[in-house]
Amino acid sequence: MSAKPTVRDRPAAHGYRHRVVLLALAVVVGVVSGRLRVPLGLHAPRLQFRFVGLLFAGAVLNLVANALTGAPAVGALAASLVLLLGFVATNLRITGVAVVGVGLLTNLVALLANGGMPVRPGALVAAGVVEEADLDTVSFRGPRHLESGDDLLPVLGDALPLPVGGEVLSFGDLIVVLGAADAVRDLTRRRRKPWTAEQRAAYAAELAGTGTA
């Protein structure tokens, strides 16, 4: 009978997949809440993302980072976060995007300060990723490593257990998810439809009846 898999046995992109799921849920929540808001005026400016290529390139590099090991993985993730921050900087007019930037910057600080993203051992156990007795055998692919006493600002690393998905997230990850939901909510808000000829005629007749036409 095989023992419970440790992080060593987990797929390299394990953490990436769960983060993608969280972002997808944030998008769904944002779309639903955005569509339920009171519609904007007909002439309200239409918001849309600029420089989407930065977002795409950053997402691809993030995926690549989780397939690498050591310094190349850290470099790829750092480059990913810088590109995503560039995307944020060009879209600050959209509600929620600045919040996403705070989350990305938090992750970048933790990454650069420690030469990788530290993962809290207790959080791994709480999330059900590995049992406490197996912590000494844990290793990672990608830009993450087990938190040690040498890490700076370890609270900014992956320190939050997510038992439902068997994953450990950072505060930066959660901030990004919340900001993404708010941004999508702003982008998907409906606008009032133009009046039909019948509606305009009825309004004109109403004004004429009140003597204000």
C-alpha cells in the first residue's frame, strides 16, 4: 500500500493550476456582479484593457516558471510578475487593477528577497498536501522552496493553507484574486440601450402634455 504522496510526487504545475481555478472563479463572480449592477448611462465611456499582450506574455512565463527548477524558474517568475505589473500600470483607470498590482508586487518582493517563493511547512500540513512526518523529504519544482529561518519576510510567501484544493497560497495571490474580480465587475457593467423611435415619441408627447416641450 503506497504512502500519501508528498510534494516531491506532485506535478510541477500543481500550484499553478489551483491559482488558475481561483482566478477563473474570480472572473465568474466579477461577471455576475457586474451584470447585476445598475446600468451606466448611454454615453458612459466603454472600458477595455490595453496592452493585453503584456498580460498574455506574463501568464505564459508564469506557466513556464512552474515547469522549471532553480534559478531559471525564479527568473521566469520574476519576469512574469514584472510584465504583469507593466500591464497593471497601463490599466490603472479600471477599478480593481491597482489592487491586482499590490498583490503582484507583494509576490515579487517575497520572490526577490528570498531567491524563490518560501512555502510555510505548517501550511502544507494544514492544507493536506503532505503529512508532518514527511516534511523533511519535501522538495519543489518551480520557483518555490520550503520556508527556513533564513527567509526574509516569510509571511509574504505561500503561508495560507487552502484545504479544499490542497494548496498553499500567499497573501499576494488572494489580493490578486480580489482585485481581478473587482476589475471584471467594472468591465462587464451594462450600459443603457438607446431609446427606440417609439420611446422618443412617447417622451416628447409626455413633455408636450405637461407644457414643458
